[in-house]
Amino acid sequence: MGKSPAHIGRRLKLLTLIDDAKHALRDGRMDVARAELLTKLSPELQAKALEEAVWLPMFRVREGDQETGTLATLEPLSELRWWVERRTRLDVADLIADDETRALFPEASEAVREIEWGVDAPPLLEVALDRFGQSPAQATIPADVLRLNRDYREVTGKKCKFAQRAFVVFGDRKGEVLLVCCEKKGPTTCNVHWPLKVKADPSAQAAKRPPWEVQEAERKRVQAIWERVRPDVEKVIIAASAKVRTTPKLLQEILDRTTNIAQSAAVIKAIGKLTPETFGRVYVIADAFDDLYSVDGAERALKAVNGFFDVKKAMKAAEAAMASERTVPKTEAKKATGKPTKKTRRVA
Ligand SMILES: [Zn+2]
């Protein structure tokens, strides 16, 4: 009585829950709000959501807390909402036209709009990424996302020449823009991200292809012809390039290809404008910052610029400071960590 059709429809959808979720709902371990969110997911994803976004805190119950497996110990509803949101595909059209999507995923929307506006940015790949940067298990990816989930590896340290921009359309890092390397096979292989592995099994597939020697001979034949043409192409390029000026835009391009893009932007902001005069310094800083992912890397980076700083001593001091912060009352500690001072990768 007095229930709207939409309300009844939502309740009917609860019938599509997997058994684990139905049982949890029936015996009060999970509420209707969470159950309704789960119905938006495939059965495979429902199981994963229960595991990662609903029950997780059961393993984090504080010492002395007697309640387990009740609503009081569930992950906050917002956590599940966040999780479900990241298990739907990020739509390029929405990134351009829909204000709400743009606000939710500013990084991806900016990158997509750059291309939309004809700024000469290379096309973006679309990739799916799970927690901690892994490619999600195939069973948990919807078909339309799976199609684009080609082989790629995230480029986190030094860039290889095949690195290209991609944005995450699915998974915990949805909306992030990152660099990936897809150069797994073909005439060129990236040996940074796809180091050669000796295959134990000479597969039946290989037999179908022309023998390796035939392919290699053909490649060499075409290459030899190309080498004759190449000097002419080089001459044209050199002549045409006479008008090239060392503009900030060109310098930016060099930086983008050789260093981490987000990082070099921060460096330029820190030391001022990117000009032919400041370029060397920006490059050296950005390159050094690339190494700052570990203590060892930091020591390498410092050495490269003749900077003197006792990292190990600073680590000890920071460790002591963190230990004393842990004893500060909870509300105080929360305030203190509210704003991260250092930009770190979001891994929720
Ligand atoms: Zn690579």
C-alpha cells in the first residue's frame, strides 16, 4: 500500500541477488540499501563486491569489539557506492557532455576534451585496471570493456618510446590517466616492459605460420630496399625543419616524451617558465624526481644533481615522528592527516 512503482521495481530486483547476498539480507547482516546497490552488478561482481566492499571491515574489527558480522561493522555505504560506480564503464561521451561525470573524473575528462578540441594530443587508449594496478579477472569485466582490455603494462618509471597515454574506464582506478606500453609483439617489442621469455612449448600455432626463416628473410628484403630510400627522406625532413623554432611548446613535447608528464608540470610550476634557458634544469629535476619512488632511488637522484641530503637519517627521524603521532588522540590524528602534503597515487 502506498508504495511507488519504482520502489516495488527495486524490491523485485532484489530477486536477482546471488544467494550469499540474499542470505545476508534475510538474516540482517546486510541492509536493503546495500542490497539494492548490489543488484546493479553481474553475479560475478556481486560476489566480489561482497568480499571487497561489504564484509572487509569484519577483518578489521578493533580489539575488544564483540560485534562481528552485523550492520555495525559493515563497510560504510559510500564505500560500496564507490565500488559499484567503478564497475561500470566510463563513457567518453559522458566525459565530454555530462557535468556530473566530468566532476567525478576530472583527469580523464580533461584528457578526452583536449583531443575533442583538436589540441594535437595523441589518441587515448582505454584500459581496465583493478586494485593495485592489476588487470581485473576476466570473469568480472563486462563484455564491452573486455573487448578493449588488450595486453598492456603500466609505465611507472622511465618511459620507453612506446609509452602512450591511456585512461582507465573500469576498475578501482577508473578516470585516471596513465601511461601504458602495449608493444608486446610485432616487428618491435619493448624489452623494458615485455622482456623476452623462453617459451617451453613450441605450439601448434607456430607451425601454421610461415617458418621463422621465411619471415625473417622477407623482413630483411624490405629493410634493404627501405635503407636505399631512407637518405632521401632524411634530406627532406632536414630541409623542411629549417623553420623549426625552440618554442616552449616544443620543449614541453620533449619533456612529455622523456619524463613523467604530471611530474614535469609540477616542476615547471615550481621553478617558473619553461624556456630554452630553464629547459635543462627542468629536465634534470623531472628526471631526478622520477627516481624518488624509494630510498635507493632518492640517493641516486641526489647524486645525479650533486645534492647532499642524508636520506637514511631523515628516514629515522620520520619514523620516530610517525610513532609519536600514533599516540595522539584519534580526532587529532584525523585532522592532521586530512590533507596529504605529498601527491600520491590514489589506491583506495
Ligand atoms: Zn615499453
